[in-house]
Amino acid sequence: MFGNLGAGEIILIVLVILILFGARKIPELAQGIGKGMKEFKKALKDVEDEVKSVDKPEDKK
């Protein structure tokens, strides 16, 4: 996920985030990101289902 980032760089990034947002805001940010990812995955699944239903011919009786 982090590619070529070492432990030192990750620690530095975490410290900068703590300084910028504060320890109280981080759970709120994480919750917001989680909700956004959940909505994105749901929308992606809906689109995939719609594409599959369009590709598949329906049986007409």
C-alpha cells in the first residue's frame, strides 16, 4: 500500500497528521473515510450489477 515508504517516513506522516488535525479529529476523519469507502463500494457494485443485467439477455416469455 505504501510502496517504497520506510518506517521513518510513515512515522513522520503520522506525526504531521497528528499535528495538523489533533488526536480528537482523527477518529472522525477515519469514520468519514470509512463511510465514503462503503458508499463507493456499494455504488460500484450497483453499477457492476446493472452492467451484468444489460449484458445478459432476459428470457422473454
